[in-house]
Amino acid sequence: MTDQQLERYAHLLLWCLDGVEGQAVRVRAEVIHRTFTVLLAEAAYRDGARVVDVDFAEPLLVRARIKNAREEYLGVLPDYRTIQH
């Protein structure tokens, strides 16, 4: 996609949210989509978002945990994650 198409897509996503003016917007994305995530945040701020909170996920880290962590720890979340969700 071109930058212009990505910007239009970002605006479409925000439009589907029925506007973000005065709202806190939370975005969860994979690191590979960093450029689009920044475009989305910029568009949200231009549309009046109060704050944009981005949570990047790295699939290789998830895979490492599943492959290497003890089974009894797989369901454990840090306290700050439990509060967020």
C-alpha cells in the first residue's frame, strides 16, 4: 500500500469507531506494523483523541514463552497487565 492508501485506511478505521474526539484510543499491533500504527495514532490525534495508547506485541516472544516457559507459568500475567485488562 502507498502512504496515501495507509492514511485513508487509518481514517476509515477511526470512522468505524464512530469518532474518537475526546476518547482514549487503545491500539494493539505487532511491531512489524509500526509505521501504520504511527499513522493511525497521528490520525486519531488529528481527529481529537485525548490519548492514544499503543501496545506492541512481538510474536517471537510469545512463541519463546510457549516453547520454553514452565507449563504452570503460561497462564500468569504480570499485575500491571491484569489491571489493564
